[in-house]
Amino acid sequence: MIFDETYRPFLEAVRRVPLYSAETGPVGVVLAGVASRTGTRAAHYLKEHSTRLGAFRNYAGPDSVTDLLASDLHAVCVATPDDRHFAPARAALAAHKHVLIEKPSVLTLTDLDALLAAAGQNHVLAKVVYHKLLDPDHKKLRTLVVDRVLIHVNNGFCSLLEPKSISGGQFSEWIRGRNPGTYVAVHYLKLIDFTFGPSWSLDRVTATGQRGLVGPPDGTTWDSVQLQVVYRHPDNREAAFDIHTSWVTPDNFPGYVEQEVQFRFDNAVWNAHQRKRGVELAVEKRTPSELKNTPNYHYNAAFLEPWGERSQRGYGIEVIERFFREVAFVEYGGPADQRDERLRQMRSLTYNDLSADRNCVAIVQAMEAILAKAAAGVPGCLVKVNGPDGGLALYEPRNATPTILYSGRV
Ligand SMILES: NC(=O)c1ccc[n+]([C@@H]2O[C@H](COP(=O)([O-])OP(=O)(O)OC[C@H]3O[C@@H](n4cnc5c(N)ncnc54)[C@H](O)[C@@H]3O)[C@@H](O)[C@H]2O)c1
């Protein structure tokens, strides 16, 4: 799904017009190969899109990633299901490839540490896709925070509700034992962490949710998740955020995906709705399924440009292009003996570098552990971050002895 929405349009566009900057000159990007479980959809692309994508190698099956990494390429994008990012990402880094991983990057801090070590040892970039940071509304939110127009965030809520077709169709192959929080709450976790940090510290995490639609009511597959994260500002005041996610909203919901945020500051309130940005559309027999009633054309849409060209663009595609610009800068942005300095500069970009993903991964790991405990009959757990017992310590109700999820500092 995400390949078709964002990677394909980027790769098609860059094949026509190479990346360019004053430091690098023109840099061509071509899709060298694809590794997947069955190779079916890649074969479809080779048949239907090869004129725009070029002829790439299609590797399928259990050895597909190994085969892909043995071929001649510089960068690897990992867009496997949430709990299958780590192995291909580590293998790619070990093979000296720059790596871009779909959110959530990985599900545990131990895995994150391993990827950071591999990127360091092999002198390559390890980055994660958070396209919401490139949404113009979120860029403006952060600009207003940095410029101290919005002062001192205190609390807020975010909701991201996906339709039933996601849990029942698109993800049905790997959804068993999974939850919608890991998959989509991370969008807002990163938005909060990046926009209002880094001076504050993550303090604690709680979560609950509902079951019974995607799987049995007493099983490990979740329909919806309500997550609360609490940060502590340097002045010791706390900030709390509630993030509600679901993948069981009706398929005929007007916008398909429902996304809303509200942040409250000492002096301000910020309200935003991802799809109610002004356009409302009704077309007989085509909305709300094929066309959306309240579309978000800023994320990703196909356009006829005023100058006659057909294009597909938006911040969902721009974020992929940025990664390749960063790779191009490292490899071609100056003399070879200054590559390490260029690598350092690109690693210091906290919007996408894995080294800046610690809080998000910590929250995901904590949330998954809390949900697992609830599924095992112990609801109501809390994870304390960087407390006296370790980096991530899970406390069950009425039990003073924590389970240590991660002993190092988050
Ligand atoms: N940025 C976003 O807004 C966004 C949106 C959707 C999905 N995503 C992320 O992208 C990732 C993929 O989601 P999707 O919706 O594209 O899923 P999808 O099910 O459409 O595609 C997953 C692909 O991974 C392949 N795959 C599965 N296991 C594999 C393995 N072991 N080795 C090699 N290939 C394997 C499958 O063959 C399939 O092609 C997820 O991590 C998801 O969270 C991000």
C-alpha cells in the first residue's frame, strides 16, 4: 500500500527529472530491485508501470532480502509489516546500504540500539519516515512553538481512526496479535516529541483498548487503543497527551481515515483536522469509496498542473524525496575525504534520524508490553521511563516489583 502511495510516485518522477542541488549537481535515482514475500505485486508493476519505473529486479521468497542486498544498490527502503522491519534493516545496514524504514522504525529499544550500532559501524544513514512532520500545518505549528507564539504545551489529544477494510483486508495477513496503536499512534507520537521537545523528558506511559471485532474479545489482537503519554518539562510541570487509534471504523466513513488533534498551551489552543481543510466533494456513485467526501490533497494526490503536466505529489512523497536528497548529499555533496562530515550533518537531522527515535520506540515498546499484560489478564499497568528501576520499568497494579523492559537509559 505505502509503496504504491508514496515510493512509486517518487521513483517515477525522479526517473524523469534527477535530484539536483548546487553541492551534488544532478543525481539520478533508479529502482534497482524489490524484495517481497510473493513477488506478485512487483510483477504487476513490471508489467503495468515499467515504462515509468524502469526494469527492476523482482526478488521473492525467504531469501529475497539477501538476494536484493547482493545486487548493486546504494539505499534500501523497508516497508514490510510493522513487526518485520528490524531484520531487513539490520541486514541492509550491515551490507553498507543507507536505510529508510517506514514508521514505526522498530518495536524495542534493543533493536533500535542494534540498528544505530550497525549504521555507525558501516558509515551509512539509518532514517525513519514520519511524513506528518512535513505537513504544512504541522510545520507551522512547530514554527509557532519555536518562535514562542505558542507557549508551553500542557496537554492535548490526537485521534487517528482507520477503516475496517485495513484490519479486515489490507493487513489481514499479519494482523494477528497486533494493535492499531503501534501502526498509527507513532505519527502523532513523533509530531508531539519533535514539535514540543527536545528539552523535556518522557516520564510515563499507560494504555488500554478494546477487542472483539478483529479477533476474539480475550485474544491478543486489538480493535482500538487509547494511549496516554506524560512528559516533564524542564520547569518540572507535566504535559499529558491522549492518542486514540482504531482500525474498525466503518468503511463508508466520509474521509476514510479520520485524524484530528488539539494541543493546549499556557496562552493558546491549536485545533487541526486532517481532512476538513476546506474541500467537500460529492460525486454520484463515486463518493465516499473511490473518491473521498473530505479529501486531503496535501498528503498525496494526482494533479493536472497548470502548465499541462500530469503529476502526483504531496508531503507523503516529499518525505521520501528528502531521504534520497540526504543520501545524495552524503555520497556526492563534496570531496570524498569530507564524507564523514556530510554523514554527521545528515545524522543530526532529528526529524528522521533513528538516533532521535528513542522516545517513540520507547512508547511503542511500553504500549505493546502494557497491552500484552492486559491480554494476559493484568490490565491497568504503567511504564515508568528513566526511573529508579531502569529505562523502561513496567508496574502491575498491586505489585511493587517491576518488569524491566529496558535497563539502559531511554
Ligand atoms: N507512512 C505512512 O503513513 C504509512 C502508511 C501505510 C503503511 N505504512 C507502513 O508501511 C509498512 C508496510 O505497510 P503497507 O500498508 O504498505 O503493507 P502491505 O501489506 O501493503 O505491504 C507489505 C509488504 O511487505 C512484504 N513483506 C512481508 N513480509 C516480508 C518479509 N519477511 N520479507 C520481505 N517482504 C515482506 C509483503 O510482500 C508486502 O509487499 C508498515 O510498517 C506500515 O506501518 C506507513
